[in-house]
Amino acid sequence: MPLNVLIVDDSSVMRAMVAKTLRIAGVDIGEIHQAANGQEGLDALRDHWVDLVIVDINMPVMNGEEMIDAVRKDPALQDLPIVVISTEGSQTRIERMERKGAKFVHKPFTPEVVRDVIADLLQG
Amino acid sequence: MKLDQTLYDVAADVFESLAFMLLMPDDTIDTGDVRASAVRVDFSGPFAGQLFLRVPEATLSALATNMIGLPVGETPSAAQQRDALREVANVITGNLLPKVASREAVFAVHAPDIVSDGAIPAACGAGQGAAHAKIVLDEGFAELALFIPESVVDKAAASS
């Protein structure tokens, strides 16, 4: 069944790269929604049915971690699969994301890594 | 110098894997007298510093085209090119800092800023050491400079 995906990153080029990577990886994509920060991401989740969120961490207005916290607090969204795609290099911060139930993919990424992480997340 | 090599290796990996650009062996390329764009990334944490990245216009256009995956014949807009440059600098910085500091260190990497004159400064702040790298690519070149406290540069050199 096609996945409706929300891509949240303040870089429009990176959002395009993620969308391209999902297609190359063979992920069955339905609709792709985009947001430039965590607040826009939350707004998009209210307006659209989303099956998977792919989010960066460092963004203005509302960062990715803040967005994940808001999602996990919302009963309607709390079980939403989330993949963090970020340059974040701090193991401390990465483990914090994972404790919030998100999977982590490091930039730069390959289609294979993204595909495997999504498959693992959706099976779990 | 070890930090120069670390900077080169990280940046080269990002250009290859994120922008699909091939590294070329030519070390004699003239990087001075070309129209170029530059970006600055400030970071803070265990120590503060800046990363500068400079690429010529032709390389920048190819960079954005490759990252976005534009169809043949389509040219990226100026905004897309600037965004691509910022994002590459952001990814290089994020991958570099754990190698310079440690994987446990937590840095705040600030949003990259386009440098208005397209140049990398010779120095950036008192007491700052520097590392430099020049990457020759199939589509041109990229120049980088990392400015961090001299004590961190010295520590990196001592560990080599």
C-alpha cells in the first residue's frame, strides 16, 4: 500500500533529495508533503493523512526534536513512524531521538540505507 | 597537517555521496581568479568556530543539479544553488565536528550564511587556528577553511 510521506527540512534542496532517494530506493510512495520547519510539519499533519514522517533536526522556528515531542504527545499522532535524517554527529543526541521512537539516518545517506531503515521501522 | 587531511576527507566524501561529484587528481588547478560563491557555517559547543566553503559558479550549478536530480537541460535557480551550497556546507560541518572533537560532544551548528563577496577570509578571530583543503572535482573545485581555537588544532596535530 502506498505510503503518504511528510518530509520536514528547512532546505528545499534536501527535501527534493529525500523525495528522489525514496523513489530510487523503491519505496511505494503515495503523496509527498513537505514542510520547512517543525511547526509547518505539525500543520501538515493536521491537514493530511501521513503514514511516515522524515524530519531533520536543526531547523528554525521549531526544530525536529521539538516536533517529535509534540507528535508523541498527541494521541492521534503518537504512534506515527518517524525517521530522522540529519547531520547530527553527537551520539548523545542520536540516542535521545531513538528513545523517542525515531529511527536515525545520517547525512549523507544512500537509497539502500533509507530503504532498509523504513522497512525496519514499518515492520516493528 | 592532520586536520587539513581530515577536512579534505570529510568534504570529499560529502561531495561524492551527496552531490555525486567525482574527485580528480589534478592539484594544479587555479582557484583564485574565478567568480565563486561562498558560505559560512558558525558552530558552538565544546569550542566555537567557523567553516567556510567556496565553489565557482559552474561547480555550484552542477552541484545543485545533481542534488536535486534535475532533468537534462534544466538549470537550477539561483535560490536552489544557494540552498545546495548551504546544505553541503551544513553536512560537511556536521560530519567534521565529531572527528575533530568526539562523538559524544554536542555542538550547535548554526544555519549557513552566504558570504557576500564570495571569498574565504585569511583569518577569522584572534587565537584561531585554521585548516584548509582544496578538492578538485570533475565539475570544478571546492575550497574549504576551518577556523577553530589554536589549542584544538594543536591537539589534533599532536594526536597524529
